[in-house]
Amino acid sequence: MNFEIDEQQRDFASSIDAALSAADVPAAVRAWAAGDTAAGRKVWAQLADLGVTALLVPEKYDGIDADPVDLVVALERLGYWAVPGPVTESIAVAPILLADDERAAALAAGELIATVALPPSVPRAVNADVAGLTLLAADGQVSDASAGAAHDSVDPTRKLFDVTASGAVRPADTARAYEFGVLATAAQLVGAGQAMLDQSVEYAKQRTQFGRIIGSYQALKHKLADVHIAVELARPLVYGAALALAEGSPDTARDISAAKVAAADAALLAARNSLQTHGAIGFTQEHDLSLLLLRVQALRSAWGDPTLHRRRLLEAL
């Protein structure tokens, strides 16, 4: 059996990489954290041009109605580049909650950025101050919501907001929306882990210590190899979870929780080893690695922390 993504999906990932590598995403992330979202919105506009924002939107609203595997392909690359904003909520969750809502067309076109609170696992909405639509969903229902008090996140680009319902309650597949949220977050964690590994490998080829390139030390080679193995073990679990979600497997919740746990652990290992490889410079605001370090810490607890998903995995087994 062949579990590789196909040529069209690889081309899709490459097109996202090409666009984001030319967009100076780190500068957009720093500006977003400072309250200036203009550059970040331009990044989102590029994603819309590539069809990323339309992936899960139904075709009747000018969406692509793509397979969850296609979502994982895209979200891994967005995690790699640390794209700011409510990525999981707007691209993966809102289209499910707005399946029969004409506003889904604006999501597909990139004209609308949405955020979502889905208690109890997601009690607050991220970036509700910049989103054009805030949704509150639970127990098979969804409504528009208004943002309340703001709370800081470990990642300054991800301010969290209390929300209260402000519109009519409508039926929605909130259980499926939650699974998409977890899957999308896991995919971003895999991408972030890969990005930190790539940065560490490149830095290890340049930094010297005791008169030698640090990449020549066997201990460092082993640490970076451990990260590579962790990421490569997490990635197929994420894709397997996407297949389970696409097929409506009875094991979907189990597979998605396993993917989130593995992705979170791999990204955390990548963060720790990257910081050791770079030294203190890696955590300075001027170094791009710091953006990924903070993003991983935030995404590990987003859409259910590892403890919650280990419990859900154990119950499924």
C-alpha cells in the first residue's frame, strides 16, 4: 500500500511554500503581535488565491469541498511558516459550522476570517479582535458571538477572548467540527516541528564551539536524529487521522487524538533541541526561531491539551 501524498498534493504544498517564502511571514508575525495585522492579512489573501481558505467550504458556496488529507497538506505548510491568525478556526472549523450558511462563500474567497469557541475544550476564541466573524458552538448548535474580555497567550499573536452568544442558535455538526479543529492543529504542530529541525540543522553547520562545527559532534547528531524520527512518526499518524475522518471511521476520535499527542510531543522535542542547538540566541525576539517556540507552546494546548487527548485515546482503547 502507498501512503504517500500524490503529485497534485505535493505541487499544492510547493505552491504554498513558494508564496510564503516570498511573503516575509516572520515580519508579518511580529507586526501581528504588535497589533498591526495589515501584513498578516496580505498573507491570508495569498492563501485565498491558492485556494487554502476554500478547502473545506462546500462547492455550492464556491469552495473546493476537499478531502481532509488536502487540509493536512496545507495546514502543515502553514505551521511550518508560522502563519499568524486563527488558522485552525477559520480554515478548518468555521466551514463545518457554516455548512449551510451563505457566509461560507466569504470564507472561501478570503474576504472573511472567522474564529470559534467550542467549549469545554476550546472555551475562548483566538484573535476575536481581528476576525470578521466569531462563532460559539457546543452540543450540536452554533451561534454568532461577541467578544468580551481579552486574555494574553504564551504566543503574543494569539490573544484569547471570552465570548457570549449574540445571534440565533442554529443546528451544526459540532462534533465533526471539533475533530477538524484537532486535526488542523496537529498538522500545524508537525509543520512547526519540521521547521525547527530544518533551522537547527542549518545552524549546526555554521556554529562553532571549541574550534569545531557543532554539527560534527555525535551527541548533537543524535539529538537532531531523535527530532527527525519523532516528526516522521507523527506525520503518518496525522495523515491516518485525516483518512479516518474522511471515511467516517468509528475510530476517528481515537486516531485524531493519537495524532495530536504525537504531533505535540514531536514539536516539543523539536523546540527543546532547537533551543539547545542555537543557545540563548534562539529565544531572543530578533531570531525567527523564537516565533516557532512560542507557537508550539500555544498549539500544544489548543483544541485539547495532550492530557485530554491521552485520556480520550485511553478511553477509546
